[in-house]
Amino acid sequence: MKEKYYVVAKTISRWKIDSRIENFLGYMADRTEFWKRMYILYYKIFDRQYYQGGIKRINEEIKRQRVGYKVFVNGGGNKCHLQRDLMYSLHRYGVSFEEYFIFKFYEKNHIGRRQYNNLKLQYGYCELLNKDSIRDLFEDKGACYRKLKKYYKRELIVVRGDEDLQDLTMFIRSHKSFIVKPLTGHSGTGIKIVKDFCGDILTFFYMMKEQGAFVLEELINQHPAMSVLHPESINTVRLATFKIQNEVYIVGAALRMGTGHSNVDNAGAGGIYAGIDIEHGFVCSMARDNRSNQYSVHPDTKCKLVGFDLPEWRKAIELVKELASVVEGALVISWDLAYSDKGWLVVEGNDVGEPYLLQAPLQIGLKDRMISLIDKYFQ
């Protein structure tokens, strides 16, 4: 079965050879282990370099995913079977090796696996639907801030070179505590929080400049209603929107929380996440991390998660729908919101976003939802 609206985005590696032979082998591989071997052999021959690099990353991921690996082995499989299934799932469905475990593909047949949207498919959907300029806008934190400044409810400056030293000096004099982020980047990489700055501004400036362009951002004063979850991090809500003409649809929602002493809530940096009931604004699943561990209470604060009510949920929905409406050409966007002493505000927008955040907590795929919205858009 060929993917509807199949697009290999220009910004990612080709993960599938779209040919009649490949589609036939994939159809047969869904049904028997013999044909799965033939399907993998096809890629081993015709995309050998990608295959060899994949085997190395597969073994690394298996070491990380002890919970999922144990379930697979207890089900009668072995490491060779798992390696083959991981490679097959990459090319057949587009799931990364991490997503394979996040979505518990080791427990699902080909019918269940087809239900899940994944990052590679999402890149394709965004390239198909969003204007080309949208990715540049959301990749550049400074450009995004200028476009959506009133929704940030805090100050942010961009520092690229010596010409920005004066702005940096004035910012630090006004905000002794702040957050430093790379101008571009994702998953919480390179983020630092500075509290009660008392060092030499010039030394700080040159030290940071050596690492590339960056932004200084006023700290969000998180409301106690959200800091109760994990006070060290800003705990955010991820809301994915799909805009068709003048109507904005909510594809899915998730609550993201930091753990330990981490000041970021990104799942890729050790954070946990849970599903949110979009209609009523409460946590409707246990939380989980990217290694298949589940939590009914936060592992640090012991705050009960299932049933947790998000404050002023209607206002969060209203805000994200307004955000989706003001950026021309942005049809598919994932928004991160925080609840502060100023109410709901935007943390950032993501031109792609990680689809697993919205699907993994309840293990319910959203690909059919995306396809139906794309159908409606093209109608």
C-alpha cells in the first residue's frame, strides 16, 4: 500500500525507494517473515550505504530501549528478528528507530502500524502544504519573535555580532536572570539559564559569540498552577494546528514536563509527556518518556498527572487558533504554550514538530486524521 500524499522532503534523507518492485515487496513483507527478508535484501542491494549506516544506529537504539527489547524477546523474538523489523519499519512506514519503540511497533501488525504519523511523513506534509518561507521563519527565533511579538509577552533580543553588544548590555542590565538559546536549533539543545548575572558583560558576550548567533530571552514567570508539576522547568503544552481557509483545526495536544534538575521539558532531553483531552483540557493518559517508561505521578514532585486540569484551557485554545491565523502560509504548525503570571503565552512555533508527542501517550495514531484534513484542504 503506497502512502497517500507521499513526499520525501528536500530537507531529510531519502528513506524510501518509490518503485513498483519496492511497493510489491513491501505489501508482501507485511504478511510473512520470508518476504520481509526479501524486502530488506532489496534495500541492502539498492541502497547499501543507507542500509549499513542504519544497522549501526539500530544496534545503538536497541541498547537504549531495554524495556521494548525485553518485551520483544519475551514475545518469542530475538535480536536478529528485531534488527530486521526495525529496518523494515523504517523503509515501509518511515518510522525512525526511536519512534519504532515509542509507538510500540513490536506489539503491532501492519494494520496497526499504518495508523501512525511520524516525523518523516510530517516533513513531507509540511513541505506539501506550508509555504517555503515558513520553515525559515520558525527556524529563526528572532524572525519568529518579530512576527509574533505580542504573543510572547516577554523581551527577546538577537545577538549576531559586535553590532549587537549595546543591545545585549541593555538587556542584561534590565534582566539579571535570562535564558540563552542558539538562534536556530531544536530539542532544547544549547539552552542555558542564567540567574542573577553578576559577571563581566564583555567577557560573557565574546564567550557566547564564539558559539554562533544566539538569543537572550526574558525568563517566563511560570504560574504556580503549572510549576507544581516540576518547578525547575517551564512545563509547556504542545498544540498542533491545521488551517484550512479561515478555520483552524486542533490535530492533537500534549503536556510536556521536565525531570530532575533539567530546566527544559523536551522529551529528547529526558523530559516526559502526556496526552491532553482537547475538548476539556485535562491530562487523559499516563506520562511517558522516550524509553517506554510510564508515570502516573511526576517522578520528582509526585504530582498526580492523570486527570490534571490545565488552567484556563479555553484561552489556550483561543490563543493557538489566533496564532495559526496570523501567519500567512502556515497551514501545519506545532505550537508550544506556557502558562505564566500573564496568562497563556507562546514559547515557540515549530514548522514540523514531533508527531509522537501527540500519539504515544495513548498509543492512538493520528495519520488518518492528518489525511482527512489534507483531503479537505485539497477539496
